[in-house]
Amino acid sequence: MQTGKLSGKIALVTGASSGIGEATALALAAEGATLAIAARRAERLDDLAKRIRETGSAALPIAVDVTDETQATAMVERVQQDYGRLDMLLAVAGVGVAAPFRNTTPEEYRRMVDVNILGLLYPIHAALPSMQRQGAGHIVVVSSGTGRYIHPSVVYSGTKHAVSAMAESLRREIGKDGQAVEQRLGDMEQLESEDIAAAILYAVSQPPRVNVNILTLYPTAQA
């Protein structure tokens, strides 16, 4: 029986056929999560699913274009039907063209907007209602340093600023859940010292290639 920090949890990872998405899926599987992995390249997904199953975790590959609302919605519904619930949505799918605006074609910047913004919103829109009914769930989005600081890559930087803004706005909207701030703060379970220590340990124990710049923790009721 697979055991780990995420045993019993159902996770959906978009952009899972390579890069950050692939690495995220493998990391979740190593902690016992049951995976649904989604991307356009079915052959690469099948290969990743095989590797995940070899670790003892289940893996459901779903070939999908997240820029298509119908496909993105069907993807989430498939996970819920096959696994009965969805605990984590890891919206990793993204594209970028590192070039000055004058050298970026309309086709390239339309693609960045479609994948980085709409390809993020469609899965979240589909997954959020069931998470709210469950009263629990995680939605993780991947922005970029260009999503916090002005960067000379106009369209990519713009889409990643949008990702950061949408994530923060959604966190505030859903976290409040219609309750007054004063009411929520009154009996809020505060962070423990050990929670902060764990975050510090994470930051200082990363390999030299990883620079942890901003790591923000909130009490769940305040998030």
C-alpha cells in the first residue's frame, strides 16, 4: 500500500508532459498521491503514467488542450468521475517566447495569452465548485519572476503578471467565503512557530540552483 504525506489525495497536473509539470507529478506520486496527468502530447503522458505506476501510485493520462474550454471542463469531470473527487489542481501548463515585442509574432502572443491565462482559468473554473462543496482543496498556479517584476518580454511578462494577480485575487475571494473579516479573525487558528520554522527550513535547504525569494504563509482561515 502506498504511503506518504499525500496518500489518499487526488491530484490533477496540467502541463504534465515535460518540465515543471512532469517533475511536479513525479514529486506528488512519490508522496503517495493518486495522479491525473494532462497535456497535449499523449505519447509523453503515457510514458510518464508508466513511470508513476512503477512507484506504486495510480496515474490517469488525459490528452487535452487546456485552451479549449470544453476540453478543460471535460478533463476535470473525467478526474471526478474516475476518482470520485479532486483534492489538488496543479495548473502548471504555460508557454513563453523570450523575445522583444517587435520580434514576437501575433500568433506567438495569442498562444501565450491562450495558454497562460485562459488555460489557467478554464480548469480552475471547472474544479472550484466541487472543492467548495468538499470544504477543502488546493489550487496551485505557476507564475514567474516576470510576474512580479517588470521584464523586457512584453507579452510573456504581461501574462505572468496576470497569473499572479488572478491567483492572489482568487485566494482573497475564496478565502473569505462571504464572511466578514472580523468574524473570521476572532476564533482563527493561528500559525504555530513550527509552521514558520518548516518554511525557513525549506528555504535554506534548497540546492544552490534554487533562490527562494518570497515565501508567504497565512493561517488557513485568513487566506
